[in-house]
Amino acid sequence: MNIIIKDIKKTFGDKVAVDIPELTIHSGELIGLVGNNGAGKSTLFRLMLDLIKADTGTVRMVSTDVDVNVAETESWKDWTGAFVDEGFLIDYLTPDEYFQFIARLTDTSDEQLQDFLAHYQHFMADELTGQKKLIRTLSAGNKQKVGIMAAMLLRPKVLILDEPFNFLDPSSQNAIKHLLKKYNEETDATILVSSHNLQHTVDISERIVLLEHGKVIQDIDNKEKQAQDILENYFEIND
């Protein structure tokens, strides 16, 4: 699934949060978005998910048989999974109840749900399912895991994750890196990940988009992991 962003602009008062004339994410790409605080990464994701309305411009999802403007239809939700922040969770449910709720929304059978949870049990480290703990009582890292798992439950063609490495311990950070790379390889899903962690972003991304003040500063081919030096130099100069 291609994502085509055209003339997208969003302002909050006098501040320009996002201003991107053109950006195309190609089907099957695993792309990292990086930038300092306030660069516009989260705002761009919210525009792509129609959580906020753009002042101008469009975000389209396009394949051989689909061409939809996300602001004009909801059909794209059938193939899109996302976790942006805790607001995506229902914190008075247990993780098991939340996964069951998402499964019902996506017409996922109980057998499919159990197979999915078993497949990713290592990532959840036996801390989430079968524990009878409400989501609101979980650590920030475990809430992050619940959100990521729920976003992937649909086996989406488009997966959008904002700061997925936040709050996770080193073992879980490495696990999510391998999980995302394997998912991308197995499904050819289009995956967008934002992160302040340059090393993790370079490790998993074949392309990296650098944002500052809502604008695309650099669009870096990272197939040979050449983005590391470019990004380190950029942030050292602009620190």
C-alpha cells in the first residue's frame, strides 16, 4: 500500500506544525521518521490517521485496486494498524479484554486471536495475558506493548507506530526491532516508525525521513545503513 502525501499543511495558531509539499511512502517500505521535539512527527502521523484535520492537502492510500483519501472515507481503517499514545488504549480493561475487544472490531476469530497472542508471547514476556491486571495499572513499558500488539492484531498492510521504543527495557527494544523487521519481510506491509533513538531507527529502516519544524529536511536511503553518519552529523551541528 503506497501512501501519498500532497501539499499537506497544519498550523496551530502562528506555529506551522507540518508543511510537506510532497512525500510518497512506497508499498512495503519500512521507514523511520526522526527529528527533534516539535519536528512534526506525531502531528504528521495524526494527519495520516485522520485524527486531526489538515488545513490544506491530502493523504491518500493507493494500491493497484485502491485509491482513497483518508479524510473522505473510513475504508482504509480495514488495513491500517496504529499506536500513537495511551489514548488508543481502554485502560479500564485488562490486556486480554482489550485484545478481545479489538478482535471483535476486526472480525478476528478467537482461534486467530489465540494464535496471534501465542506467536508474540515472547515479546509480551508472560506479563500481559492471563494476569487480570487493568491496563491503567501496568507500567508504561507494558502499556506500550499492549498498544503495539493491538495495532498488529489485524495483520495490517499499513502499520504506524509513534516512538515504539519508549519505556521499553533493552531486551524489549531489541525484540520490537526484530518483530517489526520480520513482520515487514513476511507481509510486505508498509511500516512507519518515529523515534528519537537514532541507532534503533537506522537498524530497522531502509529509508529515513528527517523532519524539522514540520518540513522534510532530508530523505535518506538507508539500505546500506549509510544514514547513521548523516544523522549524527546533522544533530551534532543542530544540537
